Amino acid sequence: MLFRIAIRLAMSGLAAAGLFVGAVNAQNSPRVIKAGDINTYPPFAFKDIQSGEFTGLDRDLFEAMAKKIGATVKWEIFSWQDMTSFAPLKTGRVDIYGGGGMQGHAARRAQGVSFIDFVKDPYAFYALKSNAEQLKTPAALCGKRVMTFRGNVGTTRSLDKWNDEVCVKTGRPALVKVDMDGGTPTAKLELKQGRVDLAMGGAGSIAYSNMSEGGIYIMLPKPVGGAVYGMAFMNENKELGESLKKGLDELIEDGTYVQLLKKWNLPVEDSSIGRATINGAPEPDQ
């Protein structure tokens, strides 16, 4: 009997030791942050044609932020529609969005999310360079078909304001909005196939497309406003958001942030946020 008790005690001790070692190893292992993004919005978040890998400013910057807090990142790619529903966050599939060209305006924050503001992107119209002769002045854009992304509040408000001031109030025909799903690749395809005359998007994305496609686009007069993109997280995950915001501030201070903007050919003066904020972006068209 005493022998059996001794064996049981020894086994219990080994089990406890195993649990202790496991706990220590877990503490020493870097935390893995599950992050979501799109892959259709270069240079921020896109699929590299050569390697097929997810790449862009979003990835580089977020992974650098995670490294600052001793974490690694596991990425999952979603559609724009999935991202704007916030289902990946609400169901716990991911802890945070790495960006995704998403603005943290009031309607989105009302769904229980907050945003780490990380980059600015002014809006612009763009078209094929082959149509440049028809689009020399702002007034020449009136009456043209322009593609907009369904559900993108920022570009829609900016476009409506520009349309009202330049076209409607001056008696010219209004722009014809063509709402579609998809990202920048869809917009470029619609332009090339002649289904729209213009598209509207972030100046950074347009410039990158020109660089990678031999300068086939022209950037037209900028509408009023622009975007401040943010990394969305659920409000109850505030500790993670605050720690990553601190990591972003450190990257701004040590110069890494500016280096990454330059890497992705984003103009520092137009793109830099200066300092990290949470829910600090202005409402579209403010």
C-alpha cells in the first residue's frame, strides 16, 4: 500500500513539473497576434504577382509594431465586404485588422470597434492616359461615368461634395456613379474595358499602379478630403490596441515609420500621421 501511494505521489509530482515547464515555455514564447487584411489595395495591402505572397505597407508596418511588443503575426485575408461587416473581429477569427484601407469613422465605431490611425491617403480621380485629352479641366469630368467602391463612405462623401460644387451648382451634368464591389484591380479592369471613364481612389494606390504598370494612368484634380486609415480592433480588446499604438509611436520616433513610407513610394508629407492616435481621425470631408 505504501509503495502504491509513493508511486502516485511521484507521478503527481512529475505531472505538476510538466505543467510548470509548459507554463514557463508559454510565457517565454512570443505572443501570436491574429491579424486580418485585404489583398487588393496596393501599395498598402496586396498580393505580390511574382511570389503570390501578401505584402505592402500594412504588413511591414504591423509586423514591426508587433515586434515592438514582443509578438509575431499570423495573417488571414478577407474580402472588403467581410472586413466592413467586422465579423472576423466579432467572431474572434482575428484579434485586429492590419489596415485594409479602412477609415475609422463614427458609423464604424458605433459597431463596437476602435481604430489605431496609422497613415493618410489623399483622394484623387484617375483615368487612362489615352483619354487625357478629354479630361483636361475639372469641368470636363462632369457627366462622365466614375467607379466607386460600394460601402466606402469616405470616397462617396468626397465624390458627392466635389460633384455638387463643380458640376451640379454650375449647371453641368452630374457625374454618373457606378458602384461596384472589389478593390483597385476591379477599378483598373473597368477602366481598361471602357465600362467607366474615371475611377476614384487613394493617391498612393494610383501612384503605385502607375509605377508598376508603365505610367498608363493620369491622376486628375483631387476632390476635397482624403482618408486616414486605421487598424480596427474590438473595444473590449483595448489593452492590445493601446500596446500596439505605443509600438507605432516608437516606430515613428526611431525613423522606421518614414522608412516604410518611402519603401512603398508614399510621399512622407502627404502620408505621415505625425503621431499615433486611437479614434483620432476626422470624419470624412471634415
